[in-house]
Amino acid sequence: MKKRRVRRSMMAATTTIIGVASILLAGCTADSGGDDGGVAKISFAASTFGDPGRGPLLNQWLEEFNKSQSKVQVSAAAVPYPTFGQTVLTQMGSGQGPDLIRFDMPEFEAASDAGLIAPLDDLVDVSKYTLLKQPDQFVVHDGVRHGVIFEASNYAMFYNADLIPKPPTTYEQFVETAKSLTKGDVFGLAFRQTEAEEAGVWQDIFNYVYGFGGKWSDGKTLTINSPDNLKGLQAYKDLYDAKVIPKGADAATFRRMFAEGKVGMELNNGGYVTATRGQNAKLNFNVAPIPFPVRTQGAILAPVVINEASEEKEAAATFIRWTLEPANQVKLQEILGASSVATVTQRSAESLKKTPFLPVFDGLTESSLPQIVLGFEAKTPDIRKVVVQNVVAALQGQVDLKTALDRAQQQATELVG
Amino acid sequence: MRRFRIGLTLRIVAVLVVLGIAAFPLYWMLVTALSSNADLFAERPRLLPDFSHFGVFVDGLAEGKVGGWLLNSLLIAVGTTVLSIGLGIPLGYALSRFSFRGKAVLTVVLLFTQMLPEALMVVPLFSLFRRFNLLDSLAGLILANVAFVLPIVALILKGAIDGLPRELEEAARVDGARPLAVLTRVNVPLIAPSIAATAVISFFHAWNEYVFAVTFIFTPEKQPASVGIANFIGELGTPIQTVMAVAFMFTLPAVAFYLFAQKYVVAGMTAGAVKG
């Protein structure tokens, strides 16, 4: 009798708590959406929405799309840059996520390989547009189009013109300039060097590897520990050891330092132009090709794709078609700075006057490569992790660089099978 | 007498040093938020805040997003705290007072949940939440947080209830109290310090949580402050002063909550110290 009473009371207590919890949770539950009067609402995730300078302008550009449409409305899905790829891929892998995504190439390849991206052939007729062939080839797999280039941005050398009147044209001059500028609170150079910025380190070392004649693979076999790769990464490590960079500073910090005239040189892509002006409109900076022995450098290729799980694919395709219209491409290019867009566009005289070094970026398009491992595109994020881990270990003196690359080669080969 | 004074002085110095170490990150956030661009990377860092740049706080709040983020964080943290304590008390009581088959196994299983990193749980939880239409809702986030916090809350409260003499409950029953009344009127007041301690744990966990929040919430207006602050970190640039100003504002409610709960927590930590 007593036991039954205890049980009844406990049941009553549990029911009360669940009831209170339900009332509490009901107040916080998601809106069900409801009928939006036949207007398809889609979301667009891009890590660039968070960039000072570019972010607000991109949001305005989306508003222009919304004003031009009566049946489709797009909104920016705010996914923070530091965990962008991981977050969006998790959401897409579970059949959710934004309708449109601007991916960087490694994540694009992984998503494409996993079937998370909707084929565009039936949704967007690209034959109507004059697409840039070099970057566009990387978003078509086995004849199936998985995306359209949103931004193609070649890497070049940014330099503070007040600190460096004449830019270096050889690697030796590059090193000498970096050393001579480093004193007090000014550093000659800056690059990423910590495992916390894995994707960024990969982007940075890509320029050293390819700039010294190396490559991550020959298309069939990984060549991580090849002599040319070792040469390029040794150059990267030598600069690290020469104490010409603000060690430990992350990209957000040293880019702000560049904008404040505290860093002399930085290898970065065309998108950096608007971002830098967004941080310091008065900065006197210029751009030149990266002065490494071989004129091959990385490029940020960022396609816009439609999520396979999206229930509004046609609406998302409407947005892509709108972006490809010539006037909208020109506007997008002006927002993105020195980057290229999907189609061939003409730089306006006004743009060239404001940014005279734009032709430097345009001239690098043919020699720029996306930062993926050719032949192992979908495995790039995994290979990147292994390579960056080992290179950072070498930077920190835990192992010599040759051993680190041998180890990376072995680990990555096991990974790709 | 002199030895007593020296001892007291040393203790005060030690307390001030510890206090300084604890408060320095908060102070440095304030100084950085109020720095000019030139001061930010000066060779000799500025040690005192320059209040002429206070506008960065005003601008941060004026944008409207920050207030919304903080409100969402508050709802999530309070919801998690209330629910985890509401469920943790009966669970802790059951583990402490009832004998049933598998009790030891259940206790160990509860501990297991504490050994799994959040990142490992994101994908399965995401699929589960999708099925129950809990994605993109603060309610879902509260449940996810409760799932992580509840075991530790229940185990702490179980320990606290273990320390209570059963005679008190028996006396209450003799006086005619029903079991629920025994729990709520006899046990709960006596374990109030432990409840306060678990409230702090739950609140802080939910306040700082990032991995679930960034993955489960899609709508910008529903993001908590932990994710909102990360939105300032761009691919090509980060407004450092704004980030620090918002981060400073983000810490204040948590500090206020701790100050509110502190006296109970301290009492909870010392409770039982004199028991024989």
C-alpha cells in the first residue's frame, strides 16, 4: 500500500515536471512557417557574409534579388566562417541545411562526391552565358554540372606601399624584404601557421608548394613528399624560423595588422581587396604576382550549389539564373573586389581607376589552380588534415620537415587507399 | 599579534593575485574593445581602457542583433537549468532512495554520457531532432543541452540526498506527509545548496554551448550569442573591437548569475563538512 502510494506520487511529480517543461518549451519552439502566399523562401549560406566590407554589400545584393522577384525570396543563412564547412556538411548529410551554399573547393568536392549537391543541368541552362572556362571546368564532374562559380579569386602578393616602394620580384628579394622590414611592432610578412587554422594553412602552403614547382599529386598517385614539395615547404619553414612573421597571430589578427600598416607583405586572394578597404579605407597597398620561381599559385574557387535536400530547387535555380545575368555579374564582381565571377565581364573604367592593380589578378587566371588534390578531389579535406598536421609539427620543431612529409605521404596514401 | 597581521596580509595579497588572474581576461576584453586601431597593435600595449571609444558598445547594441542573441542565450540557459534540475531532482532521489534491478548499471551509464564529446553526438542528434521537428528551435537546443547536463546534475543531487538522514523522511511520513511532499518540502530545502551548484553548472554549459547551437539553428534571429559572436569572424577580416565588446557583454549575464547563485554554491560546498 505504502509502495503504491510512493509510486503514485512519483508519477504525479514526473507528470508535473513534464507538463511544466512542455509549457516552457512550447514558448521556444520553431515557427511552423505557415502559408507564405505562394512565395518560396530560400536560404543562402556563404562564409563571406561575415566579412567586413563584403558582407554588408552582399546582403544588399540579395535584397536587390528580392526586390526583383515576386515568387522567390532569399535570405542569408548566418553560418560562422570558423566552422562553416563542418556545420553545413553535417546539416546537408542529414537531409537539411540551406537551399543554396557557396562552398570552397575542398568542401564542394566532398559534398559532390557524397551526392549532397543537386545536379544543375536541368535547372540552369548555362549555354546562355559566356562562362570563364578555366575555373568552370572544376565544377563539372563526369559531364554533370554541380555548381556555378560564384567567385574565382587568384592569389597574389599584397604589399604595403608605404613600407615597400618597389615590390620584390624574386624569392631572394622577398626574403630580404621581409627581414629588413621586421623591427619593433612591424613584421615583414604574415601567414597562417597553426593547426587551429587548418584550411588557412593549406591555402598558404599551396602557394609555396606550387610556386617552387611542386604538386600534391600527379593525378593518380600522391606526391606529398616529392623533392619540389620539400623545397617549397622548406622555404615556408625558413620564413617561419626567420622570425619575420607574427608567430601565433591568427589570420583575423594579422590581416588587421596589415590594414594598420604593421605587416609588410601577405599572400592573399582578390577578395582581400574589399575586405582590407573595409578595415582601413586609407591604407596605401598594392598587389604584384607572387615572386616565387614558378608562376603557379592557388585560387579560391567558390561555386554556388543547390542542396540536394532542398525542397525549393526551382526557386534556388531562379536565384542562380539571376546571378548569371550580366548586370548582376558586374555588380557581384564589384562587391567581391578583385575576384572574377562566373562569366566574362569587363572591368569598368571607374573600377580600374579605383583599383589599378586589377589586371594583375586577371593576368593570373591561366596559371592559378584550385586548392584541391587533383585526382583525389573528394578526399582533399582528409589529405589536407594529414599534411597540415605534419607540416605544423615540423614548424614547431617536433620533427624535421623531410620526415614530416614522408609521414604525411604514408598516412595520406593509407587514407585514400 | 604581529604574526597574525603578516599572515592576514599574505592572505589578502594571495586573494588579490588570484582575483587578478581570474578577472584579467575580462579586463583585457574591455581594454581591447575600447582601443583605437593604432593602439590595437602598438609595440607597447595600452593597459588602461580609453572610454572615448565607448561607442563600440553602443554600435554593437544599436545593430539590434546582439540584444536578440543575448535574449536567445538567456532563454536557452534558463530553460536548460529549469528542465535539468526539474528532472534531475526526481532522478537523483530515485537513484539515492530506491532499490531496483540495474541501479548500478544505470549510474555507470549516466557517467558514460559525460565521456562522449559533443562533436560525436552532433550527427545522430541532428537526425533524431529532424524526425521530431526540433531543428531550428530553441526548444530543441534546450533538450540537447539537458541531455548532456542532466546526468551530472542527477549524480550531484543523488550524492546530496545520500547525505540526508532517512529519519527526517520517516518523521515527515509519520506526521502524514505524502511522498511528493516529503521530496519537495523536506529533501529539496535541505539540498538547496547542491541545487544551486547544479544550476550554475547547467546555466554555464547552456550559455557557452556552441557546437549544437551552430548546427541545429538555421535562422539568424534564433541564434544564441555564442554563435552570433562567431559570425563576426570573417574569412578575410574580423572587427576585433566589436568582437571584444560583444564578448564582454556576453560574459556579464553569466557573471551576474554566478554572483546571484554564489552564496548558495559556497554553502553547498561546505554543507556536510561538519557532519559526523
